[in-house]
Amino acid sequence: MAYILVRMDFTEAVRRNSASVDFLKGRIELVRSTCEGMGYEFIDLCQSVSTGETVWILKGSADDVIVLQRLMYQTGSYTRITAEVLEPSEALIAAHDRAQSFAAGFVPPDRDEIDRMLLDE
């Protein structure tokens, strides 16, 4: 399962509303239930000190990240939404082994005639 960082910037109207601690508490519970309903493990809702973005930390499959982004965009409450998928080390090892199975048949775009001749020898 991947870790997913969903970063978003709110519109100015949402920023004004979000000053209330009750608003924040309500949002956390709504985000938690929405994400869990989509099959994600909700880890936390954070705010980036350096950028001011709201960041959701989730764990689960990256398959539905686009659905989550579309849901957020449809609200009109966000000016920007990005998602960063962080794959754990077990997934990196599995991906390496799988990539090796395709390596023999893949020709990199920077391989020139001299490289090809050296490989043939």
C-alpha cells in the first residue's frame, strides 16, 4: 500500500471560514469518513508550515487518487490540488523485479549505432 500526500490550496472564501477550530474539527471528521469510504486509511490532516497548503496523509492504493482529486475539484473550494504517491520499500523491490522482466526487450531512446554494435559483440 502506498502513502499518498494530497496537497491543496483553498480559495480565499474557504480560508476565511477555516479560522474557526470548530470548522477544522468538522473538516477532519468529514475528510476521514470520505477517505475511509473510498478505501483509504486516513492517517492525518496537516498544514504545511512552509507553503500553507493543507495536506492529507493517506495510505492505500493509488488507483483512486484521480477520483479523490475530481471530487475535490467539483466542490470549487480549491485553487490547486496535487497528489504525491510514495511507494514503500517492499513495492520498490517488487517493481524492480518486474522491471527486469521487461528490460531485455526495451530499447532506450539514447542508444545509438555504436552502442548497439557493442552490445551485439
